[in-house]
Amino acid sequence: MEIAKDWKEYQVLDCSNGEKLELWNNIVLLRPDPEVIWDNGNLLEKYNNINSHYIRSNKGGGHWENLKKTPDKWQVHYKDLVFNLKQMGFKHTGLFPEQAVNWDFMRNKIENANRDIKVLNLFAYTGGATVACLKAGASVVHVDSSRGMVDWAKENIRDNGLEDRPVRYLVDDVVKFVKREIRRGNKYDGIVMDPPSYGRGSNGEVWDIEKDLYNLIELCTELLSDEPLFFIINSYSTGLSMEVIKNCLKLTVLKKYEGDITSYEIGLPIKDTNLYLPCGVTTRYER
């Protein structure tokens, strides 16, 4: 497991009975996490510093219950990067801190490439990977089907002082965009994607990871440059093992390019314990 252990302003404080307690730059949130099947006590009773608790509804979704004053918006820093946070529907904050391990990897590859690097970020959300790649000196094309998420990414890039860097934002269906890029003959040195298990595109297009991921990987292989640096796929879908996505990359990218494919769980340390919270799987090709 690759552990995102270099955070200074974020920490998993405790986990128990399907919930995780997190510190986000002085704001303490209690959120559901399906990986936490163990019992370490009632977190609401153990801690009196919780700002907000996300409570699931039996009918699906849920809501935030603010126990203490919680800002509408605040920030957290990772190394020399800064990200905007807020309480979102379905328990999210706008950032997946475990992805720091992949930000570090991409930055290192870009900074040591000794050439101009162009990156495509698909299902790009609020732009964590976009910020990291821009900071390393790459140009980035950022694609997400939600205008709200793209606007949030623009805020993150602005607040990092990167708004003058070469970045292009698109509110679009990922598969349709990739097909157009193939027809245009555009190429990328790095591709990163964080596909949902299920979703809808900007015009209602249906995405199902088990049916559609392989086809998308196959299409994206056509967008890689002659000397690609990386192709990274993040998955939070419990239905897909590391080996499945590895097989997809072996049958596509490795047929065309020399390099290595690795898969690993990504996780976060739990404060004052020798425990780690698993947070999904990354599979990556690197040259």
C-alpha cells in the first residue's frame, strides 16, 4: 500500500463502525466510510471537538449536521499546493487526500522529463491532479462533465497562482471528448483518470465502469505521444480488482509502448496507531 503520509494540515484521527474522523486544517469532520468495519468505540462520544457529522439517510444520500461553527469554505495545504474545501452532498469535501501519493509521482516524472509535457486529466473533478501537474511545469487539459466541478477546479488553480499556466478546461462527456481528440490528432505525454463506478455525461450519457472502462483505455492509448511518461487510473469501485485494470493496460498500452505497469492500494495513516485506512486502488503505466 502507498501511504499519503506527508500531510501537515490533514489527518485521519480515528475510525470506527463505518465512520472516519478527520482533521482538515482545524476543522474536524465525521464522515461515513464503508471500509471501516471495525469497532473502536462511539466516535461522537469519544470526541467533543467535532465540527460536523455527515448522517446517511435510509432513503439514500444524507445531510451534514453541524455540531459546531463550520465555515462555508476553507482551505488545506499539501506541501506547496493549496485546495479549497466545502461540505458537499454525499459526504464529500472536494478533495481526496490519499491522491497525494499520485500527485507526488506525477510531479516527479514531469519535473525530470527535461522536455515540455502535456497531460490529459479525465473525470478531473476539482483538479487536484491538474494543480499538481501545472505546478510541475506541464500543460494540462482538464475534462469533467460537471460545470460546478470545473468552476471549482478553476478556483483551485487561481488560488495556487497558476491561472497563467497553459490549462484548458472542458465541461464534456469524457468518451466523446477523447474520440474528438483522436480525430484531431492531438497527443499527450501523460493521462490520468478517476472514473466513477457509474455516472452521466454532460448531456446525460451513461457511464458504467465495468462496461465502459476498457473501451476508454483503448481509445486513450491512441492519444499517447511517442514517449509517454505515465497513464494513471484510479478506482474506488469495489467491483474491480487491481489485476483487472492491470490486464486492461497490458492489452492496450503495453502492446504499443515499452514500460512497466504497477498496481497498489492507496491509503492514509490513522493517528497514533499502526493502522492504515485503505482508500481505493491505483494502476499506472510508466515509461
